[in-house]
Amino acid sequence: VQFVESGGGLVQPGGSLRLSCTGTKVPYNGEDIMTWHRQAPGEAREWVATLWPGGGTLYIPAVQGRFTVSRDEAKNIMYLQMNNLKPEDTGVYYCLEAGSTTWGQGTPVTVAS
């Protein structure tokens, strides 16, 4: 299953954004372990967060307490709520199933004054 990300943009430090992740051909049904990743300019792609079907979550320490991953079952959408954004959060954000190698286009996030 391939997913499409949206919701990125330009935001000032301390601001918030909510990213969305939906299936492109098959609706996201919440039955898979889902992940968010990001790639900063000139850097390798890194894992950011995981959402388990039961609702459990895990985050990298750099975003713990600021980012929240969740799922809207009615809309078949996974979200990444990002609060208190910092310049180092700048990058392209991707969502995909755990273990998948099918990357979407991602959605760019820029945190700058």
C-alpha cells in the first residue's frame, strides 16, 4: 500500500502543523504498524514515530512531548501533530507501513523565522 502525505508548510519556531497520511489506492485501515520519517536537507532519512494498531506510540527523543501521532478511524487518516516546532524539525516528512520500502513524495516542513 502506498500513502500520500500532506499538511506541510512554512511555520515560525514555536508554531504547529498537522500532517496527514492517507492511502492512495487502498484506504488506510489502521491495521498496520505505521511510521513517520523525515529527511532534513543534506541529511539521511530518519525515523520519527511509530503508531501501532492498538494505539501505542513511540517517538525519537528529539520530538517526544512535542509530536503526537494518531489515527482517525472514521476518515482512514493518520496524523502527525507537531507542536513547538524547532528549526531542526525542518525536512520532508514521509509516512509508510513499518518495513515497507514504498516511499511517497513526502510533505515539506520548514521551520524558520
